[in-house]
Amino acid sequence: MLGLVARRLLKVVPLLLLVTVIAFGLLNLVPGDPAVQIAGEFATETQVEEIRDELGLDRPWLSRYGDWLGKAVRGDLGISLFSGVPVRDQLFQRLPATNSLIAWSLVLSA
């Protein structure tokens, strides 16, 4: 039984890695430059470059993914670009509502 659980857990690791690669890759395919969106319509090229440098958008994709994955494994999901609040805090703030939706869906499906 323990061997079965261990094998299943080992199968989860490559699956999660594949999902994160696909999700991170899809975010890079979104049209437009996030630095331009953050800087605003009337920003100078220098301001946009500073934002790109600050966010690491000027680095290669694999380097950015590696940094993100390393931080995500430790629980650091970064800072929200919209609110400036850590993403982890926002997730925990919304967790009770998510849990109630899960509970109600389980009740209804049973």
C-alpha cells in the first residue's frame, strides 16, 4: 500500500512540472507588453525599460521560469501587479469562500 502511494506521488511531480511550464508559457504568449501596461499610456521608453528590469522581463524565459518555480516551491508567489499585495496573502484571504464553494458542491453532488 505504501509503495502504491509513493509511486502515485512520484507521478504527480512531472505532471505538476508540465502544468507549470504550460501555464507559464501561455502567460508569455499573451499579446502586449506587461511593462507598458503597468507604466501607463504616456510613459517614456526609459520608464518602461526600468519596469521590465524590475520585473525581470528582460531576462530569458527559462531563467524567469526557474526563478519563479524556485520561489513558488518555497511558498513565495510574488506580488500582485494589480494590488501590490503579496499573492499568497490574497489566496489565504479568499480561501474561506473557496472552501465553502467546495463544501456546497460536495453536498450537492452527494
